[in-house]
Amino acid sequence: MAAPYVITRRGALSGATCEGRRRAGGAGSQLGACPVHPRHKMALPFARSLCLCRRGAKRLGVAAAEARRGISFKLEEKTAHSSLLLFKGDTGVKYGMVGLEPTKLALNVERFREWAVVLADTAVTSGRHYWEVTVKRSQQFRIGVADVDMSRDSCIGVDDRSWVFTYAQRKWHTMLANEKAPVEGMGQPEKVGLLLEYEAQKLSLVDVSRIAVVHTLQTDFRGPVVPAFALWDGELLTHSGLEVPEGL
């Protein structure tokens, strides 16, 4: 009995000789290159199916990676308070002691007027999304998400339409409707991660050094939300369009 065709882990064929496979193709069969010995030939239907399987697996891998990828965003200049300066293609924000003259800024009802806040330009209405923030020379900031239409006279964490993690005086807290709760297990940051799970109504602070959730804030989304940032010294640099890390 002729030995069966077997695909090994390396994609080669085993269990039958090349001569046997060539004979199996038949005199009238179309022949293609043998994956074991390129100079030999094998029946093309098998070669084509092997190629299609590999292409299909590659497409599935790309689709899976896209499914894990979070939103890609930039900071929205028209929302930035006059004391904030965007840089690096609007992916970073710096705090200025004096700030820009409000009269020199374009008049815009979307700009935060009282607090040093800036919002991202991409809204979330579904899915799981992950982004990171590099912290440079900042000892007081807030990071989280907010309703796209939150009041521009408020600050993120002060009202009940924003959900944030705040860092000040070397301590972390959650903040919602101006109420704080301590967050343990997170030291002075160089880079932190945020995991937003819209349907599950959760926002989590992630320790990027060990890819672990440090604290999860239960939310109450009623509509589209955007990444949100408040800053009172130093600078923050955002990294978006990332895949959700394995294990989160």
C-alpha cells in the first residue's frame, strides 16, 4: 500500500518517496514542484492547496492581530487649555508655567477654559483598547477617559462624566465626581498603560513593566468616550494603536 501524504511542522512531505508521489500524480496530471526536492514534480492540486492553506493562515494571523489592536489617536489641539503645548505630531503634551496668551488662540467652544486638560481626537463606542503614556518630569497629572461632550469649564475627575487615574504627591488615586480612592502597587511612573473595555464598563491601570492590571475602575459609559489628559508640570507622550497585550 502506498504510504500516506503527511505534512510535517516544517511544511515538508513525509511517508512517501518523491518517485511514489510523482507516480501518484498520473501521466495526465499537471505537475508542480515537490516541496521536498524542488527538481521533482508533484500533482498541482496538492501544491495549490498547500499554498492556499499557508495564505489563509497568514490572513487569519493578520486579522487576529487587527482585532487585538487598540484605537490610534492624536491629541486634539482645539480642546487643549492655553497652558498646554502639543508636540511630536500631536501625540505629546507639555505644560507651560505661563502658557499661551488666550487672546492669541483661535476662539473655540471646544477648548478647556479653566483647567489644563486636553482630549484625544478619536472616540470609542465599543471594544477593548490599550494605550500607553510615557511620563517625563511630571509629578502631577491625570489620565483616563471622558465623555466627548463633557463641560469645558470642568476638569477630568471632577465631574461624573470622566473616569481617571490621578498621580500627585507620589501617590496614585482613582477619581470620579471629585471623589478619590487610593491605588496601591504602583510606584513613580516612567510609562503606564490604560486598558479600556467599553462593553464591560471598565478602565484599568496597567503596570507595563510586568504587563499586569494594578487597579480597575468600574465605569458607567452612556455614549462615546475619548482618552483624556490633565497636566500641571512636565510632559506626557502617548503611544496608541497598540495591540492589547496577551494576558490582559
